[in-house]
Amino acid sequence: MTAPESSTAPAAPVLSVTGLSVDITGSRILTDVTFDVPASGVTALLGRNGVGKTTTLRAVLGLLPDGGRVTAGRVTFAGDDITHEATHRTVRRGIGYAPEDRGIFAHLTVAENLTLAERPGSAHHYDLVHDLFPELAARRAQRAGTLSGGQQQMVALARTLLNDNTLVVVDEPTKGLAPRVVTETAEVLERAAERVPLLLVEQNLAVVRRLARNAVVLDAGRVVHTGDAHELLNDTERTTALLGVGRHTSTSGAA
């Protein structure tokens, strides 16, 4: 007797980028970029400096600079086409974004930065934020511009976790941080990924090894590899060829 087929289908990707091409001031930056972000876990977007990782994130969020435009392809979030949608509408759909420059309001306090991040119609998870970032509760009245780089990164990440988001996009969260703070940031991201899928741009491969389930590698604006993150990082020759670096084994590696 033949066993019945399972009715459980794989969950649809939370984000799909299909055939995406982007020009900025007349120069082609991305060409036919295609990848999916599963509805759970961490997907790492990897590649050498200048290959188009941040441009990919900005294209997804509608944040291309003046002179930038999507010339082909499609971005789908939770089944809806958001390719040419205004950024504020995309964010309201449930995407949190922590940019590479952190994007905090330096002249406002920590508490004011978080208040500005509150999205109408969403629950506001201050208990979670203060659990993940107890230092922010203690510094709620401090101006964000006087915080250390690591503390400012905490504010940037806290804003993405304050609302009910379906996806969190994080660009270079450990860049420029001391090794101890890199480890703390990785721990927070690991806990956050238990609640919401992450699309992560990160150069520290030790952090990628700790966090990522899937890896997408860009080179010269094109996707050159997709697959299991650990399989990639365990292949020293392929990692070196694609990323120009060797294998790292601990989150206390280069920041």
C-alpha cells in the first residue's frame, strides 16, 4: 500500500527578488539578481566590497539614490509586488531596516529615537527591546549622538524589533565594532532571528557562520552563488574564490 503524500508544503519565501537590474546615474550596478529569503532564519548576502550588496537592499526598500532606478525584474514581499512601491508603504507592510550608517537621530534621546520608530497599527515591543538591550533602558534620556558606536548600533537594531515586522533587513551591523561588541551584537541578532527572519549583509564570516542558514553571494552586481551558508563556509577554496578571504571560526574575529 502506498503511503499518502504529505500535505505539508514548504513555506513560501517572505521575500523574492527576481531578475533585478538597477542603474544608478546611467551605470549598471545590478544585473539579473535573483534570490529568495525564507520565512525563517537568517539569509546572508555576501560579497567583496563594492559588488552591490547595499544597492540590493536599497532597491528592495525603494531607497535608491537620486539617479537610481530599477530597470528590470521584480521584488515580491509576502506575495505582493513591491518593486516600485514607495518606501513608507513597504515599511508599513512589515519590514524593519537597520542601515549601514545606523541612521539614528543624534540630537534626540534614545527614548525619542524609539518613539519615532513606532509604527501605527503595530504592537510596540518595549519589553523585548529592553530585554535584548538593557543598556538602552538605562540610557533612555541620553542623546543618541553621545553613545558609543556599539550603543548606537543597539538603537538601530532596537528600532527594527520594536514593531511587528515580518522581515528585518540589517546592513553591516558589526562594522567598526570592537570584538567584544561584535559578539554581543551577534548574540542579539541570533535571538532576534528566533522571532523574525533576517536578511543580513555582513563581512565578518565568523558572525555569518554563527547566524546564517542560507547564503547569497554577489560579484560585480550578479548573483554567483546561492545555497547553504555552512556548506559554503566549510569549503575554504570556494569561500576564498568568491569572497577573497579564508575561513573564520569564532565571533571574536576581525570586526
